Amino acid sequence: MSERVVEMRRYADGAVYRFLPASADEDGAARYKRADKDVWILRDRDFGWIVWDATDKSLMGRPWDIAIKDQGATPPECDWVSRKGANSYVYRLAFV
């Protein structure tokens, strides 16, 4: 398990969401759980790295410009896009 914390910083207003390392999934892939909600950054077989809302069972975000085949063993440090209802946002993912 990676000990690095992930932060997602929203460009629009500077809001920061912190994701903490969690136990690896059944395939041994790293996962990160948001500190304040049941929202995860995890690797999906079809979509690559995603932000997953476990409560709503919905895909909330994903990397914007890195193809799945080019994504490595950890979430890519790049711009991510998200959707929650009718709203969309752009975030910068960074390890801290």
C-alpha cells in the first residue's frame, strides 16, 4: 500500500479534497479513500483510474488527457474532470 496522500484541488475555487491510502483491492491495486466521505480513487478495469462514489454507486471523475493504456500503478498526477449531477469541474491531482 502506498503511504502517499492524494489531494484533488478544484481549479474553480481552490477547494481541496484529501484521499488517504486504503487497503489494496483484491487484485492488489492501490486505492485511496476520501477523508470525509465514502468516495474512492481506484483502478477500474474498463475506465482506468476513476473517482467512485460508493454511496451512490456512480463514476464521479477520471483523468482528462491520459489514455488508460498510459496510466500506471498509481493515479496519474494530471487534470481530472468530474461530474456530480448537472455540475462538472476540473481538478488537479497531486501526491503530497
